[in-house]
Amino acid sequence: MFPSDANPAGNVFGGEILKQIDIVAGIVAQRHCGTNAVTASIDRVDFLKPVFVGDLLILNARLNCIKNSSMEIEVKVESENLRSGLRTMTGTAMVTSVALDDGGKPTTVPKLLLQTEEEKKKFAEGLARMEQRSKERRREKAR
Ligand SMILES: CC(C)(COP(=O)(O)OP(=O)(O)OC[C@H]1O[C@@H](n2cnc3c(N)ncnc32)[C@H](O)[C@@H]1OP(=O)(O)O)[C@@H](O)C(=O)NCCC(=O)NCCS
């Protein structure tokens, strides 16, 4: 991370990390659906520890779950001190991406092949969160 990514004290801006989260989640989504995909929402963004100028940012993302056109992507952010090699878990986020067809409309994404017990568990947990989000959006709309 560079000085332009941070405040005068050297703490990297949360918005800069959010941008990287958004980019990585978009790559994961588009790799899976093979079409354009946009970020519909980002929730549960937690900045657990500070990231400083000079740190290397490492993002790992996985596709937890799909519904019809939407996908839940979990992103974990680590920072690495390049001198000591020490890695710290600095943040996590849940991103919902929606696959779009060439006309810009939501389109069905390919099914996920769930092979391990962990993948099945992540899928079930993701689906429960997706349904909860839909419920909250419907409640908001009705207000
Ligand atoms: C996301 C977007 C494509 C959804 O379009 P829409 O016409 O509302 O589509 P629908 O209501 O048919 O929903 C399509 C899917 O998106 C999901 N979705 C819609 N809004 C959502 C939200 N705020 N959070 C999570 N999922 C959302 C729906 O649950 C549905 O999922 P499913 O197909 O798996 O069941 C549209 O709101 C959009 O284009 N937003 C801007 C996206 C963007 O440009 N992001 C970058 C930053 S500006």
C-alpha cells in the first residue's frame, strides 16, 4: 500500500481496502458466471486490524453460494509486513454479485459443484444469509 492510499498517520483508508474487496469479488463472480457481473451489495465489512503504508495486501475470495442470478462471495483480507513477513488478518466482507446478460439484465448463473462437506456447509449458510437479505429488502420496500 502506498502513501496515496492512507491518511497522514499512515493508516490505509477503509475505502481503499473496500475497493480491492470489490475488484476481487467481481473477478470471482465473473470467473464463475462467464458474463458481466456487478456488485449488488456488500455487507458485514469488518476492519479487524489496521493496515499501514508499505504493507502488502493479500485478498482471498471464495464463492459460497448462488441463487438464480446472484452469488455470495466471501472475501478475507490479510496484510503482510514485507520486512518481518508477519501476516495479520485485517478484514472480512460478504459481497453479493449479480450476473448480467448482454442486455444488462440479471441472468441465471451456472450451478455450483459442491464436493466437500465444508463447501456444502458454506453453501447452506450463504443461502440462509441471501434469504435473510431478500426478506430485509422486501421489508424496506414495503415501508
Ligand atoms: C443489482 C441489480 C442488477 C439488480 O437488478 P434488479 O432489477 O433489482 O433485479 P432483481 O430484483 O430481479 O434481482 C436480481 C437478483 O439480484 C438480487 N439483488 C437485487 N438487489 C440486491 C441487493 N441490494 N443485495 C443483494 N442482492 C440483490 C436479487 O435477490 C436477485 O437474486 P436472484 O436472481 O439470485 O434471486 C441492479 O440493482 C443494479 O444494476 N444495481 C447497480 C449495480 C452496480 O452498478 N454496482 C456497482 C456499483 S454502482
